Amino acid sequence: MAPQALQVAREFVRTEILERDAEPDTGVHARFRESGVANWWLPESTGGLGLPLVEGVDIAAALAYGDAGLAFSSFVSIVGTSLLELYGGQRLQREWLKPLATTGGYCAVLGSEREAGSELDRMDTTAARDGDTVVLNGTKLFSTNADAADFWIVFARATAGMEQPYVAVVVPRTAPGVRIEKRWNTLGLATSPVYQVSLTDCRVTAENVLAGHGLRLLEIGLNPSRILIAATAVGIARRVRDLCMGYAKNKPLKGTTLAKNPIFADKLAQMEVGIEVMRSQCRAAARDYDAIMAGADPAAGFARRGALKSALVAKVYCGQTGWQIAGTGSEVFGGLGYTDEVAIGRLVRDMRFVSLVEGGDEVVRELLYARHVMPPAKRS
Amino acid sequence: MAPQALQVAREFVRTEILERDAEPDTGVHARFRESGVANWWLPESTGGLGLPLVEGVDIAAALAYGDAGLAFSSFVSIVGTSLLELYGGQRLQREWLKPLATTGGYCAVLGSEREAGSELDRMDTTAARDGDTVVLNGTKLFSTNADAADFWIVFARATAGMEQPYVAVVVPRTAPGVRIEKRWNTLGLATSPVYQVSLTDCRVTAENVLAGHGLRLLEIGLNPSRILIAATAVGIARRVRDLCMGYAKNKPLKGTTLAKNPIFADKLAQMEVGIEVMRSQCRAAARDYDAIMAGADPAAGFARRGALKSALVAKVYCGQTGWQIAGTGSEVFGGLGYTDEVAIGRLVRDMRFVSLVEGGDEVVRELLYARHVMPPAKRS
Amino acid sequence: MAPQALQVAREFVRTEILERDAEPDTGVHARFRESGVANWWLPESTGGLGLPLVEGVDIAAALAYGDAGLAFSSFVSIVGTSLLELYGGQRLQREWLKPLATTGGYCAVLGSEREAGSELDRMDTTAARDGDTVVLNGTKLFSTNADAADFWIVFARATAGMEQPYVAVVVPRTAPGVRIEKRWNTLGLATSPVYQVSLTDCRVTAENVLAGHGLRLLEIGLNPSRILIAATAVGIARRVRDLCMGYAKNKPLKGTTLAKNPIFADKLAQMEVGIEVMRSQCRAAARDYDAIMAGADPAAGFARRGALKSALVAKVYCGQTGWQIAGTGSEVFGGLGYTDEVAIGRLVRDMRFVSLVEGGDEVVRELLYARHVMPPAKRS
Amino acid sequence: MAPQALQVAREFVRTEILERDAEPDTGVHARFRESGVANWWLPESTGGLGLPLVEGVDIAAALAYGDAGLAFSSFVSIVGTSLLELYGGQRLQREWLKPLATTGGYCAVLGSEREAGSELDRMDTTAARDGDTVVLNGTKLFSTNADAADFWIVFARATAGMEQPYVAVVVPRTAPGVRIEKRWNTLGLATSPVYQVSLTDCRVTAENVLAGHGLRLLEIGLNPSRILIAATAVGIARRVRDLCMGYAKNKPLKGTTLAKNPIFADKLAQMEVGIEVMRSQCRAAARDYDAIMAGADPAAGFARRGALKSALVAKVYCGQTGWQIAGTGSEVFGGLGYTDEVAIGRLVRDMRFVSLVEGGDEVVRELLYARHVMPPAKRS
């Protein structure tokens, strides 16, 4: 099944993006939904393909090769769906995951807030218990796919009558009090719309609260998406490389071509070092994730571990290395690299997101140090 | 005089750019022309301010603090005007430099071609002698300000009846056969328009040919502009720093502000190291240039030296360091750094030009090695 | 079996190196030979443990944690033994591999020459067929363990009567004409002796010639050792980290300890990123190697592939990243880091070897580009 | 006068170090004392050459080209002599500076302590007033030249009867209670001996206390030495470059020589960028220092400013860039670069000191941020 899904993704990118030879457009999402591969990770019990994350890494990279915005919008639902799968119970899964498996729809995550920034425990969005319902209020800074999503997972501080100090709540897109405040203009990822959204006295059934401490859940939900974000760096970097090679093959230089220039060769080889190592780390992290997921009690396994070391490392490493590769790539084309005649400018702008979303490098490194370097027993 | 000019430039940036609190617009050029500082380097004999390059470095950095596009468009004429000053004769200077000193107009340079790329000796634009005239034919890839310029300096391969194998020719913007092919869409430097242009049987008087080998002249003309391009990196980097500091001052973090966070402090201090060192190198290079210019026979001095080592070094170093600073800066703002709420995205895009125009790093390093590292006597 | 071997190696390092709390000494080799783990990769058919390379990666890293010289001397025989295993025939394996499996002895490799440098095809050592024998003449620049080795694998240019233009020949240490010219003083790796050696009319039976083109064989033999060299960077880097953490735990700073200083934490976390990613790449490369070794016809498989991409990448990446980590580590201790009170100086000197032996970065990148980047079909 | 001093230093290095073609030896110090250039910065009023720091930068670089240990031992007295000159009064200058100008002797500085580390205000060495004398007690971790010095400048915490909380005191080498505890083994700088020393009830006249707050004085005294340490990086880097070029000129590669290899050329050119920029920053910092020194009241000028921004920047930048250059250089020679056949190993070890002495990078950056980045008015 898996190679087939990867094959479908590659074919989609080739025919729907590369051969169209145009800037990525937002229509690409609807076309991808019809490919049969959308939401490839959803468990077979919900009608999904049930692919392990290690294959997701290859698919995300393949999509990002064509359009990182398509890739990100296509996999970021995994933050919420994996939490539903692990901590959501049968009813929620049936109600919300099954349709996603069928239609390729989205689940949006509402975590970040302006004031709290990287200190999630300072979030101001509140969830208050009221009889059988929970009432949500607050504004969330960034939420990808929020407008087109079937449902949202909202992270909030519990104010009254909750078992946990922070909670994660499933909120239908159609719930009253839910509002798209604005769409952000972003440096890159043009086809992946991100919104500021708000909840005003938004009331949902208390059964929609996921089991567990909300902040721990968010940490867990970010495991697969951080690995897949890292994987997009692999895809973008491959595109940069191939763009460079395509240009160099025919670019005359000193009686031969740029592709045969030793300095160019040395630079591209170093780029390949980065690509290969990024892929190895993404796969290693995905295997760690898959091993827990395939264990006897994945919900308990993830609750115990929280953020996986290898996932944090993949995120930081691929953000840094991808950015280097994009920078190197943009220098290959000389002045043309500063124009829209070559796609490199877009790739540079797209690549930047890897280090900026779902935790900047300092934030991730702080977690890494506290969890995996400070305690001697956790060092490896 | 000089501090005054720098003061005027800073004041202009403050009132006309920073306080308007909007994206840089192209109207800024017209307003700057009226500031009295435009073309600050033109010799007093032509009615200019006659400022040395070491002061130009500070002015260019001050303008780039506000808008790198304004800075680049404002100083790039120096490539041509310095050649006219050194190798142009009284008539040409009177005819073409005086108006620039009065009106703040532009001189555009036409050097780069698509096929030749970094191998300028492969340029296809031709200059043929025909009686008292020279006829020019060819297409030039990139020319900043070409449309609004009073005149162009065209670099061409001599085909017949010329003393030099390559020549530099003054061409009035209004000459017949001169055509703007298109304006390029660029990754950054939005307010600095760059064009593809062509010359078709464009005929000018043979007196418009500058004295000397065209390729050597181009190398000489790039000395001051490469130093000033390097100086724009200083200005953009300072803006990045101040943007970071402005954000950090009020951004709450761990019970205090980001500005008091040790990791942020360490990062910003490293940024300051880069800013200070870039400035020192730009000034050192400018002093080298000014010393030759103030010598007994600057035309011969430059003809003998060609590309100055310190100018080449400034260009490479500031391109690299500026890019690092821009990258660091864009990570300070977290997700907001990926949106247009903060100007950092524009600064990253603007900064990229430093390494891409007037010779990519490999091209400059090749020259540096051949001229200043290989010959033992030239090492310092 | 495997975890046990790793366990033995770790225990050896703990008791024989770390707890002795002295500079590594050469006696460590003899003690390691008695550990039962020496030459852990030799096939079970020869009496060895037959461990796959992916476990060898962990063992090499564990040894290098204690002493990189011990690690290198202990695994570098794999270049020759793997060639004997693949291309040597039953008799050679019985005669030369069995004793190594029993006694933990060494096989030294004689490849590099002063004049040839990285251009192995320019090697001057010759092998001439003479009846049933082959006569070897030449001087080899670097050969680790050559003096203590049971036998050497000599790479030579064939001059007459050979099937291949270059050959690999098994030469007993006791063969006539074999001479140790000198032991090199090296910057680091004090416990791993490396020699300049010569062969003068050294005559061995022609049955000692391995099957295949000598240069291709060398390329193949370097696959496992390059991966294990990369793995030593993991071990040294972990030692650097633990040295830093041990120091930081008790070092007072600003009312707390260095270990709780945010800048230190950030730096150590970045170090951990490097360690984790290096390990992932070493393992990925080792798995590639093991997969071919476990295939139906590994000799043909390796002959077809030559240098493995992932092995080349591991070597380059770990050399670069290890060096960065060593540099960072040496800055943690302030002035003490420049003295022999802390072991960091030795670790910096040891780490340097990763990038310098068995192909410098440019040489490896050139191979990488030619084989895996230029041909579109080979890109991944 | 100045060019002559630089010329003497260069000549000394050529005849006494380079042409001897041996590892630097400690006898070099005595020979340099006789060169007439030793302590070149001492004011003419004391019988010195009175050279400005900008020339000292060139001399330090010239000495470091031959032997960084010689360079460091030769200029580090400037920390103490500049304080004596600024804050010491006529008697002290006559008594202690004059002999140094005549004999080329040393002044050693006793600042660092084990417990205090980078937090100098935690120093434990005490100075207690007792009638007309001051009694010093404590142990100092690192003091270069302490054994051979004529006198020491001791930094201590005042315990009783002093005007300042911290003081700097002139202590004759022959004073009772002064003891050399041990000489350190260091990673590099073999010819620059550094000692742990102690003071036990060491009594000197109270007139030996310099005017001003001891910690501020130390900060001021480090200004010139930090700039000169930075300048040693220039000298070592030039030696690395010339070593590479000398090797490359004759090293055959691909039918030509390494010196004509494009990748090598590109790498060496980047090295030259670093060398040139380091020099520019050292000179810029030295000019800042000289300007204050040439001002109306240099003692007040330095007291007001403390650590100069450009000096801090020079130290950090040259430490980082020098280290990169040393690393690059060591890769040029392949395996030979790991042996003592080429001097590169020593240069790598020597270079490391630039970042480690007189304040590690974090310490210097912290000062830089607090003084020159945080206060908007101090940004440039």
C-alpha cells in the first residue's frame, strides 16, 4: 500500500504542479483531496490508509518538492487527529475522523496566542464547564486551514469544573461563536492559509474534551507534525538541488557547463550531504514515533514521554540545514536568482517556515536540554 | 559639510520613511532628489558635494536603514559617474555630470548579459565604429534605474575600428534604438527598479567612448559601488537589530522581557559583532579608494590596480554576514516573523541582494585569489 | 549477542579507561584484545561474533567515548577483513581471518602514497607477476597498526601479467622486504600508531591477490571504516558533552550553576542535536551496508555500487559536526579549557582526525557529486 | 619610527624563527628582548618607542606569524603598563616602566581566580590596608610571564581601609610572600609560560595602589591586550595561508598543482576575506584606543568608557574567524595535516587561545550587549 501512496503523491506533484509550470495555486488542495492519498495516516479503523509516519515522511517530502504549502496544509491536521485517535474515545473518532478519511478534510489546531508566545501555560483562552457543556472564549493567533477545516482542536486554560488545568477540546467549524478574524499575509507558504481566529461564548458538549492535560496533549500532538515539517525541508531542499542542477546542466561556463565546474560540484555535494542527513533524521524520528504507536498502549506511552527527542532534533536540524541549502541555492543563479524567472526565491521564502512554526529553535532547544541533556539518565 | 549630509540622509529616512510607517514606496526617490544630498559623491567641479567614499559608506548605510531599494538606486550611478570623472574628459563631464549634480538624476550601467553571465569577456553587445560615430547593438540583462536615467554607460565588445577590444560608451537615454524590454520582478529591493534593456543600431558620437579597456573600466567602476552595496548590509542589519530590540523591549518572557533574556542578549551581541565588523571593513575599503582618488593621478592608479582587494572583501563579507544577521533576526519574532506584521520578511528579502548583484561570491573570490592570494608579493 | 558486545565495550571503557582517570595509554589495546569483543564483525564462519555494522556503530562510538585511538585501531582492520571476506576465497579467509577472530589481531591497510595523494590511480607501488608469485615494491605513507598487524593488504599498480590494472594483495607481516620506515607523530589519536612503511622486492604467492580491480576494492573496503570513523565522532562528541555537563553541574555562576545557565543550556542542546543527528546518519549508513551484506551476492552488490552514498555522507557530516562540537566544548571551560586539567584539548585533537583520514571532505564530496548528484537517476 | 619597528619585528621573525625551521623555542624571548623593539608601546617619557596601538597591531601580527607564544608574551605586559601609565603616578612609572623600556622586561597581571571565573567581583584575593602598607593574600589561576616578570599588577578585593572596593596593586616580583605555584601545560602557545601563583601576607607600600576601582581598571587594561590578542589571530591566519600556499604550489593535482585547483582557490580566497576583515577590525579598534589615548585626559576618557566596543568586537570576531581559518587550513594537507611534518597542528592549537583568554565569547558578548546594544543611545 505504502509505496503506492508515495507513488500517487509523486505523480500528483508531477502532473498537477511541476508540469503546469506555474506558481502554486490554492486550487491544488481540492485536486489533492481527490487523489485518494489525503490524510494518509488516518487509521484503517476510520477508513484511512493507516500509513506509518516513516512513510508519511516520504510523502510529505514528495509533496513539498512540488509545493511546501500543499504539504503543510495536507499534513498539519495530524496534530489534532493523532490526539483524537489516542485520547478521544470511540464516539469522537467516529464522528470526526471518519469523514476526514473519506473526504480528505482538515482538522485545524488552535494553540498559539499573541501574549503567551512560547510560554503556553500563559494562554488566555478559557474553557469553562457549564453542565454538560464547555464554554470557550479567546483569540488564537495562528491556525492553519482553520477556515476550510471540518473541526478545530482548541487548547485552553480551564477555569472551572474541569479535571485538568488545561484542556484540548473538539470544536465543530460550524459551532456558534467561532470566527475567522483575518487571514495572515505570510512570507512564504502562499497556498497554506493561516488565520487569526476567535471563540466567543462558544459552547460544545463536554464529551468533546480530550482525556489528559491539555499542554501535555499539545506536546504529544506536535510530535508527528514536527517530524513532517522537518520532512518538508527535505522536499524543498531536493527541489532547490534539482533547480540548480537543471540550470547548471545548460549554463555555459569556462568552456564547459556550470554542472562540470568543480566549485559548483563541491557546493552541490555539500547540499546533498544536508539532504541525505535530514532524511535520515526524519526517518529515525518517525521510526521512534511508529514504535510507540505500535506498542501495547500508545496513549500511555506518549503521555509518559511527551515530546520525543528525535522529533525535536529533526525539527531544529532540518530548519537550520534547509535554510543553509536554500541560501546556497539562491546564490547559484547569480542575479537571476533575485528575480521571479527562477523559483528559487519562493523556495527560500517557503523554507523559512521550518524554523519558525511549532516552536522556534530556542524553544525547542530549551525543551531538549531540560528533558534530554540535563538528566544524566536520559542522555544517549 | 559631510556630517551635515549624513544628518540630512538620516533625517530624510526618519521623516519620509520610518515615521510614515508604511512599506517603502517608489515616490521616495523623487522626495530624496529634493533633499539636496542626492549624488553626494559628484565632484565639486561639477557642482556636487564632492564627499569622499568613507562618508558615502555612512550615507548609504543610513539610507538602507530606511529602505535598501532607495539606497541602491541612489548610489548605483556611481559606477558610471566615477568612470566619467576618471576617464571621460571635460566635455562629457560637463554635459552629463553637471545635470546629475543639480537634479539628482541617474546614470544607469549596462554590463550584464544572459549568455555571458560572470564571464564578461563573452559579452555579445557590440560597438562598431562608423565614421565619427559608434553603433551599438545588443541586449543587457539587468540595469537598475535604466528607465529614469539621464544616460547609460554601455559596456560592449568592439567589432571594428576601435582602439580597445572592449569599450564603455555614454549613451543618452533619449538616443534612438534604446529600449526598455521589461522590468524584472525581484525578490526584494522593491523600490529599486531593474530592467532588461536593448540597443538596436543605437548611434552615438565617438567622443562618448571612455578612455581605456572596457572590462578594466567596469572593474574600476564597480569598486565604489561594491563598497556601498556592502554598506547597505550595515544599514539593513542595523534595522534588523533595532526591530528586534523594539520587539524585545516589550515582549514578556519568563517574568521579565525578551530584551533581558540571556539567550536573546547573546544573539543580539553576536549580531552587533557583525554590524561593527561590517562597518569597519566598509570604511577600510572606502579609505583605500579615497586614498587613490586623492592621489596625483587617480585614473592611472585605478587603471593599474583594477578591483581593490578591500572592496572585494567588503562585498563578500557583508553579503555573508548580512545574510546571517537577517536569518537570525527573522527567528526572533517566532511565527510573527513569518507574517507582514513585522518588517523582518522584507529585510530578509532585501538583504539577499548584497550577495547576488555585481558579482556573486564565487566570482569575487576567484578574482581575489588570482590577484591577491596567488602572487606572494600581493599577500598582506 | 549484540547488546552483550556493546555492553562489554562500555564496561571495558568504564573500568579500563574512565576509572583509571589517566591519559589513554597504549596498553589499552592488549587489554581490549582480551575482552572477547575485538574484531566483532568477523563472520561466524571464521569464529567471529558476526555482528552487523549497525551494532558496530554503537561499539565504535562506545570505545571512542573512552579513547578514539583505541576505537580507530580496533576497527580499522575492517577495511581489509571485509575485502578478504568478500573477494578473498576460502583459503585466505581460513589462513588470515580465523586467527584475527581468535586473537583480536590486526590487518593493516597500505593504500596512501605521498605523491599520489587523493589521486589513487597515480600510486607508484607496483605489483609484478613472476611465475606463481607477485613481487611488490613501493612506499606507503600512512598505515595504522602496520607494525603490530598479522598481515597487510597492499594496494598496488600492476605492472605485468596481472588481470587488473590495480590490485589488492595480502602480505604477511613477516614477509621479506617489508619494513616499518617510521612512526608518525600525530596531532591526536595518540594510542593509534600510524606508520610509513615500504616494500622492497617483497614476494608473496599470487594466490594472495584479491579478486577485482584494486581501486574499486579499496573504495568498497572503505565503506565500513568510513561509517565507523563517523561513529567515533559520535563517541567523542558524547564525551565532550558529558565533560561539559560534569563541569557545569558544580561550576557556580550568577547565584546558581553553569548547568542552569540559559546560554549554556542552549549551546549544549545544539550539541545534542548534532550528536543525535550524527548517530542517525551512521545508523542509516550502516543499515544500507548491512542490507547489501545480507543480500544474495554481496560481492557483486558492492562491486556494482562502490562507495555507498550514505557512508560518504556520514563521513563528511560527522567530521564537520564533530569538529563544531569539539570547538564549542573547548569554549565551555574558559581558560581551563586551554590546559591539561580538563581532557577537552585531547578531545579536540582527536576529533580532527575524522575529517582528515580516509578522504578529506573535498575528495569525498567530489565522489558524491559524480556518483550521486550529477546522474539524475541517482538522486534521492 | 614605526615602520622601522614593524620592519625589525618582521626581520626578527624571519631570521630567528622562520629560517631556523624548528619548533618555536623559549630562547626566542631573550633574543627578542635584544631586538630593540620589545615593549614598543611604552611612552617616550619612560624611554620607550611610544608607538600607537594601530602600529602595535601590525607588530603583534608580525610576531604571531612566527610564533604566537612570542607575540603574546611580548605584548601582554601592556595590560599593566597602560594602567601604570594612566593611573599610576610619576613615581611608579619611573620605578617600573623605565626599566621595562630599557631591558624589555615583563609586567605580569594577576586577575583570574578559579572560583570567581568570569565573575570578577567574586574574587577572593584580598588587599588590606595596614598603616602605610597593603597586605595581599590569595591565589591567582593564570598569569602569563609571572615568573620572569619584573613586577606584577595584582587585582584584589579590598577588605579594610581602602577607598575602593577593589584595587589594583603593583607588586615587585621579589616581594616576600610571592610564590609561583606551578606552570600550566597548555594546548598551545608553548613558548608563553602561564602560571598559577599565590600571595601570602605579601606586603607592599600603599603608594603601589593604582588610582581607581580595581575592576574598572582591569576592564580598561584589557582594552589594548584584547585588541592585540585579536591581532595575533591575523598573524597566525596569515601563517596558515602561506603554509597552505607553499604546499599547494608544488603539490601535483589533476595534471596541474593544488594552487591552481578552483576549490582550493575558492577556499583560500575565503580565508583571505577573513584575514583582511580581521585586520580592518583590529585597526579600527586600535584607532579608537589611540584616539582616546591622544585626547586631553585619557585617564578620565577610559574611566568613563571602560571596555571599548570595538575592542570587544575585535576579540570575539578574530577568535571565531581565526578558528575557522585554522580548521580550514588543517584540511588542506590531507593526512599530513594530522602529523608534525607540517606546522598546521601547532597553528590550530595556538589559534584556540584567542577565544579562550581574557574573556570567553559569552562573557564578552554579555558585556557588549549590556553596554552597547541595550541602551538605544549607544547603538551605532
